[in-house]
Amino acid sequence: MNRKIFVTGATSGIGLECARAFAQDGDNVLIAGRRADRLAAIKEDFEQQYGIRVDTLVLDVSKREDVDAKVKPAIEAFGGIDVLVNNAGLAQGLDPFQDSTVEDAVTMINTNVLGLLYVTKAVLPFMIDKNEGHIVNMGSTAGIYAYPGGAVYCATKAAVKMLADGIRMDTIATDIKVTTIQPGIVETPFSEVRFHGDAERAASVYAGIDAVQPQDVADVVLYVTNQPKRMQITDVTIMANQQA
Ligand code: NDP
């Protein structure tokens, strides 16, 4: 209630529902993504529906100069930060490693790993100054279990988990908490991005599965950030009931 929450990748899917869950709970949200039109529409919608403050930030997390130039002033204008949800990410291409492109691999590494690192580097000083805060990283079950065609994506999500654990250790003397959320298959536009816009192939991912919904993940994110100061939830794995 009345906290300051920064969500990256808030224009769609899990990030959008995380921002909504916090807004519904009475928190103020700073929402970021590359699509300015979507950010503006979400701001208008949330402010009307939930009566909270919404700041927007057009940000490409994979561009270090963008993050370095924009995140600090945005947080200062927002009045600080209590929770960072490092959610922006993507899978791109899902071909056997031998057939995959280096370009797709670089995009995933730059976004999922380096993007998360740049944003965290920009945000952490604010939390260290206050001696408290909470970083929630969106990992994946892909970071635990590799699957065919997912070598690079899986590697990026394993890196997300290890970055979280390392940062948690390095800030152990503070009241900063770090959590990794590791969802399995969640029904979002993610698969369409993954298959280079092939909507039909994307829909096939959810065939025969009662997929986890982005709201389900958002509820868990809200829950982990609402625990007493004395405890932290370090990891949560979320699977569809029918997911092997
Ligand atoms: P969506 O495609 O619906 O959302 C992805 C979000 O990330 C969008 O808001 C997009 O915003 C943002 N984004 C992508 N690239 C960048 C970038 N370079 N800079 C800034 N923002 C960016 O996918 P999901 O909601 O499914 O994915 C969210 C997170 O959840 C990702 O990290 C994904 O790896 C993870 N995840 C997803 C699962 C699933 O099955 N859906 C399972 C496990 C984890 P914009 O385009 O406006 O920049």
C-alpha cells in the first residue's frame, strides 16, 4: 500500500499484470517498456481505475546508454523506489542450437541478462541508501530445465537466477531482499515474439494445457513483496498443473 514500484516490461503479459496487481493494492507504479503508446494507455487506465500515481518510462533495457541516462532521473522524479520487478525479457527463435542465429542469441543475452544487470545497477544505489528494498527477477523454469531449441534462452534464465542469488549475498548486511520467480508456461504474447510473430505456432504452445495466466504470476509477485521485514522468499517456481 502506497509503495513505489518499478516494473520493466510492463506493456504486456506478466509485467502488465504485475503492475496492475500493485496498482490494485494501492501502490504507485513506474512502468517501463519500449512501446510509448501502450505505456500512455496503461497510465490512463490505471490512474482512472485505481486512483494511484503512474509514471511511465520509454526504455530499451538492452541499451546501456538508455538505461544509464533514464532510470536514475525517473526514480528521482517518482520519489524513490521500494520494489523493482526486473521482468523485461524475451525468447527469440526457438531452433536447435545448430540452426539458430547468433543475432537471436545476442538479442536474448542483451535483453534478459545485460538489460537486467543495467537496470539493477541503476536502481540498487537507491535501495542501499535507504538500507532496504526488494528486487524481484523474472526467471523461468527454463533456467532450471533445458529444453530442445532453448539452449540460449535457458542459459539467460539460469544467469538471471545466479545474478539474483549473488546480489542477495552481496547485500546481505542490508534489509534488501532479492527474489527469483521461475514460471513455466504462461499464456502471454511471449510465444508470438519467440516465433518471430508466427501466431499459429505460438498458439500451439498452449494446446492441451490449462496454462498459467499472467495474473497468477502477478499474485505471487505481490505476495512475495508483502512479507515481514524479517523474512524473504528467495525463489518461487510456478508450473501449470499439466506441465511436465
Ligand atoms: P510479453 O512478450 O507479453 O512481454 C514482454 C515484455 O518485455 C513487454 O512488456 C516488452 O515491452 C518487454 N521488453 C522486451 N524487450 C525489451 C527491451 N529490450 N527493453 C524493454 N522492455 C522490453 O512476455 P511475458 O509477459 O510472457 O514475459 C515477461 C517475462 O517473463 C520475460 O522475462 C520472460 O522471459 C518471462 N517468462 C515468460 C514465460 C511465459 O511462458 N510467458 C515463462 C517464464 C518466464 P516492449 O515491447 O514495450 O518493450
